[in-house]
Amino acid sequence: MKRNVKKTKVMRISRNDMSKVCLLIDDQQVEQVSQFKYLGSWISDNGYATEDIRARIAMGKTLFVDKKNIVSIETEL
């Protein structure tokens, strides 16, 4: 099996140590990221879920506002 270095990312999860990871595939450095989305949840390198919580609150607000507009239009009729 051959790995595609352009599609491969690496992330180190640690609350204290934020040093870089040196991972080579076929003599090419793999890109290190600070966060990524996995199965619908944001994972960050510091171990906290702040970004995921903010994203879910924003999605909830959007849905609530959409439902509020539907309910207010129906009550006016």
C-alpha cells in the first residue's frame, strides 16, 4: 500500500508540549495541523473541545432561528 503524502496530516495532542512532529514518508515531510474534523467533531491539538462546542452552538442557533421564523409566520396568518 502506498501513502499519499499530500493527503496525509499529522497532529500531536498535548496540553503542555506543543513541539513539532517530524514524520517522513518517502523522504517527504508530512504536514502538521492544529485541528481537524473527524466524524463531525473538531479535534484540536491542545485537548480542549472549544472549537467543537462553538461550532455546535452556532449550528443550533441557526436551526432555532429558522424554526422561529416559520412559527412566527404561521401565527400571523
